[in-house]
Amino acid sequence: MEIEEIKYIVNQDNYEISFHAEEERYAEDISISDIETAISNGEILEDYPNDPRGPSCLILGYSNNRPIHIVCGYTTQRWIRIITVYLPKPPKWINERTRRDKGGKINA
């Protein structure tokens, strides 16, 4: 996936938010505007081209000085589907760019 294409598609309002992402954004107090802002200034942190459900990626962006992670992929109509959204924090994340592995080690 390419970040510029994702930004363009989201800017055109050609995206949808999964039920799971809706639950997560409410739990983390992340607004639709926060998601759009984070994507507009975001970068792809991890790319998942071989995901069995279809290519997807993890975007890191910021809104109101908060780092936000957004996992997204394409719909069959080439819209963007927001799969999940969350604030990166321990224990899974050391910081917004560094993930801990399952054994608790730092993956840089």
C-alpha cells in the first residue's frame, strides 16, 4: 500500500470504518476527525502485503499531539477500510514507533 494513495482516497471521503475500529475509537476517545488528521500527516510504519484478508498496513499519524495507529486495507471497490485504530502504549509498544515482541523484547 502507498501512503499518498491512502491519503488521497481518505481525503475524497472514500473510506469506511469497521465495527471493530468503531469500538476501539470509542474506547480510546479517538474521533473521526482524529483519524482523518492522523492519516493526512501519517506514514506507513508496517506494511502487510501478504495478509490473508488482503494487503493492509499500519499507519502512524498524529492528532492533537497524540500518536495514533491506524490499520487499514482496501475494500473490493478500492475504498479504504479502517480495520482498527488505537493509541500505541505499553505493554505492546515501547513508544509509537517501537513494538515489543511477544517475549517482551524490543523490536526496533
